[in-house]
Amino acid sequence: MDLDHRTDETNRRVFMTIGSGVTGAAVARHIATITAARPELAAWDWIQDVRDSSGEVDNGDIETVARAFGRTGPCWTVFVSHDPNLRLWCRVMDGMFDGRLHLTAATPEAAIRALEGVRSDAGLVVA
């Protein structure tokens, strides 16, 4: 399976790469497993690189992730994608998560800048 994650302990971020053929259900299970093992990760910012993903995601998969994260925040998930419509799905996901907002960016570097920007605008700094 082409699904991997790493953590940035200093900045409290999780970076996830989701490759082709990985289903939304597999991603949801992976997130649920790692947040069960390390519950503090649910309150961290996440960057999910989905540029190579071809798997389908449905509302049930998103609900599984929302339950795994629980009540968190303020925190963000940034999807790295070239899909111009993903930002619309981000608005839908904002309503499904308690305390987590969703953004899109074209590159991982742009995702980091976006997180730094929203945290700065909100007056939040990673301690």
C-alpha cells in the first residue's frame, strides 16, 4: 500500500502521503490507528499529500476520521492537491470536524506556509 506518514514533533505536524490505489477507507483506518496509538496527534496540524491518489473517498470515510480526531482545535488539515474543486470539499469537511479546519495547497512547501499563515493570523504559536 502506498500510504505513509511521518511526524514533525517540533512543529506538531503530521505529514501523510497517499499514493495511487489507496482507498479512502484505508486512509481512514490508518488515521484512526495512529491517533489511537498517539491521541495527541489528533490535535496537531496535518498535511496530506493526495496529488498521486486515485482512491475514492466517501462521507463514511470522512466521518471515521472526524470521530478519530474527536474534539480538537484550533488545528488544520492542508491537502496538497492540484484538484481545484477540493477546496469546496474542505468547506464541507469543516462542518464535519469539531475544531479542525481544512485548506488546500499546490505543494508541501505551500502547505507549510499556509499553516504558518493561519496560525499567525489566529495568534497561535506551536509551543
